Amino acid sequence: MSTPFYVSPQQAMADRAEYARKGIARGRSLVVLQYADGIVFVGENPSRALHKFSEIYDRIGFAAAGKYNEYENLRIGGVRYADLRGYTYDRDDVTARGLANVYAQTLGTIFSSAAEKPYEVELVVAEVGETPDGDQIYRLPHDGSIVDEHGSVAVGGNAEQISGFLDQRHRDGMSLAEALKLAVQALSRDTNGSEREIPAERLEVAVLDRTRPQKRKFKRIVGRQLGRLLEADGAGTEAETSEDE
Amino acid sequence: MDFLSEHQPELLPGKRQLPPAQGVLEAPHGTTIVAVTFPGGVVLAGDRRATMGNVIAQRDIEKVFPADEYSAVGIAGTAGLAVEMVKLFQLELEHFEKVEGAQLSLEGKANRLSTMIRSNLGMAMQGLAVVPLFAGYDVDRERGRIFSYDVTGGRSEEHNFAATGSGSIFARGAMKKLFRDDLTEEQATTLVVQALYDAADDDSATGGPDVARRIYPIITVITEDGFRRLTEEESSQLARAVLQKRLEEPDGPKAALL
């Protein structure tokens, strides 16, 4: 019987991390930003049906970059977790923190188990609060760690550069149109610094809007409404968003 | 629901071990629910009384719930079980919508509710029946539709109007005489209040509008724009208007003889 080559645990983990990072980097990036009335998700997605963002529960949204089948699996798991919690206890007892913990456990276990390949996904779990101070955004990298983010976060291929760009320009209390424009600007910057145009049809946009009268705050922004928001400049936007409710 | 039955079956209504019943179990029962379609939507309404034997258990119970954006359920029968069934039904519609990214068809929702009622058959045999009325706006066919059920989960689509619960026979009689094809939304809401008044008039278990306590029927309207529950103000106005007329004519509006 031949003895397998010795691979140090450090090396093994580094290899797995490298593998996952490369997988995630192949996908397009997406950004999640706080704005005055909630949290906006923006990403480039040519598909109308295969979403990168989705609703998990009343105030909780989910965003993922990486491999579709893997994050879809995690998304459905999250919806189940949240619905079961909400049914057993109460709708208020479903929190982003709890959900992020479950995701972290799942990703961490998969990452360090030798039997499975690590998931090539990076997730964002966001919860909109009653006030901007109550907003929570968690970023979950492939290895199962949790990062508590504020203001803006980017995940996916070009994430570091984009989040650098966003950190400099994002400020609290932006209107939805301002935040959306900043996000599109950030996404359209290529690795080499040049800019390209992303048409509205290729954008996937969703919001967690705390001003929505319904319990479920998640809403996709599509079609004409998206076009209007992208065209609107700063001032006239507040009225536009509320009129669509 | 499949997930729930695998992981925590004890949370599902149909999966419970029942102790053998001795005598009649006394639990609050909900009474009358009525529904009427009109061009462009459907109205679902219910009285506010829950009874336990000959005692009024609750005066202000709410028996009409939104199931999702385009449908609602009104419940008659054992209140505790019915409320739980509605909660599970709401959960299931929402869960499906989130996982699949699309809403169930109205027919699909009605079928799902049918299965849930059937799973309660054991309880129904012991006198704890739940008989809901399901109404919704069919987005594909662009009209309001009503589905009624029996204790065994048998589902049938009702045209124009329907009623369930102990006062339903009287309410149905009233609706039969008052219904027309071209009702407006406001006329349809008035019609259900008239029907509930007649049910309360002849059925002791159905509650009429309680002016002293300001308890009025719950009236909901489902149209293209989704589910809407009339505000306290609106339903009190409707109920008071009907009541005012009844002071002159206690038996309500007269239909033509021929």
C-alpha cells in the first residue's frame, strides 16, 4: 500500500480557499447599499428569471455571488429556516443575525469537511430596521466567517476594488436614486479602471423598503420604475419612489 | 408543508394523537361567513361572534383573514383549529411564492386548502369541524371567484355568492333575493352586510352589528389591486346605514314578486 503524500493542514486550507475564491471571482459582482428608506441590492444579471437577490422573510433579504446551484440551495434552506421559525414562534422572532449564523455554520462545515468541495459562493444577508440605525448587513464569505458591514458592501469577482470605490463615496441618508446611481457607477468599473455602460435591462435591482405599508418589505424594482430612477437626478426622486407604492 | 411534516410533524394539525372524546367537547365556534362576486372582484365578510354551546364566547372575534395578496379565507367552525389552519395556509402560500418565485394559481390555492381540511377529518368526526370559505381574484381569468368546502375537504366553486356557518342558510336566502350581475363594489359590500344582518336576525349564534360596543362585521374586498380590508370607519358607516333602514323596515329591502 502506498502512503499518500503529506499535505500540511495550512496548505490544504489555503488550497480550498483559493479554489473557492477563484470560483466566486468568475461571477459578476453585486453591491448592497443602505439608503435613507432602507437597503438596496444592485447587480448585473442578464437573466430575468434566475435571481441573485431574493426575499427570505418580512424584513430580510438575501444576495449571493458565485455558483447558481450552490447559492440557490442555501437560499431555499434560508427560506425554510425563516418560515419554520416564524410559524413556530412569531414573525418578529426571525432575525438576520439568526439566519446569518445558520449560514455561517453551514458554509463553515462544508468548507472544512474533507469529503465535500467548498462552496463557491459569497452571501449577503440584510435586514431592514424601523430606522436606519436598526439596519443590519452581514457578509458571509465562502469559509463560514461572518462580517458585520455598515453602509455598503460588495461581493463577487471585483469586490475589493468596488467596495473601495463605494467606501469613499457612500454616505448615510442617500435617496434611492442616488444610491442606485452610485451602485451602477461602482459596478461598471472594470478591473483595469476603465468604465463600461450597463444597460437597465441587464440590471437586477431589489429593495428592502421600510416605508412599505405591508409586512413584507422586499420588492423588486423593474421596468419603467427602474428606468425612471436611473434617469432621475437627485432632487425629484423622493416623490417618485413613494408614488409607486 | 412537506418539509414541516418531515421535520416537526407535531406542528401539523392532522398529525396529532387524539385522546378518546367523552361527551361533547366545548370550544368556541365561529359562525357566519358570506361572499359575493361583482364585476372586477369579490367581497368576503364575516360576523364577529364566537359561541360555545349557548354562551357567547367572544364578541369581537376576527374570522376573515388575507391568505395572500389576491385571496382571503373566512372561517366557520372550531375557532382555535381554524385559526391555526389559516396560519399554516398563509405560511404555505408565502413559502411557495418565495421558493418558486411565482404565486400559486387560484385553483392551486383552493386545492391546497382542500387537502388541509381533509387532514382535519379525524377532529371533525369528534365535533371539531372547520369549514372555511375561500375567495380570491383570479389574475389569469381577471375575475373574482369563490370556493366553498365541506368537512371532508370536498371543494366546489360557487357562482355569484356563497355562505358558510350556522347562519348561512338565512344569509344565502337574503343574498339570493338581493344579488344582481352588475353590482358595484359598494353595492356588493352593502349586500353582504344585509345578508349578515338577516343571518343574525334568525340565527342566535350569529352576531349582528353591535352599535353600543362599536363592533361591526369584517368586510374585505379583493380586486385586481389586491386584498383590502375595509377600515373600522367604512364598515361602521355601512352597518349603520343598513341598521337605519331596518328601523323603518325590520325585514330589509323587499324584492319584486314577479
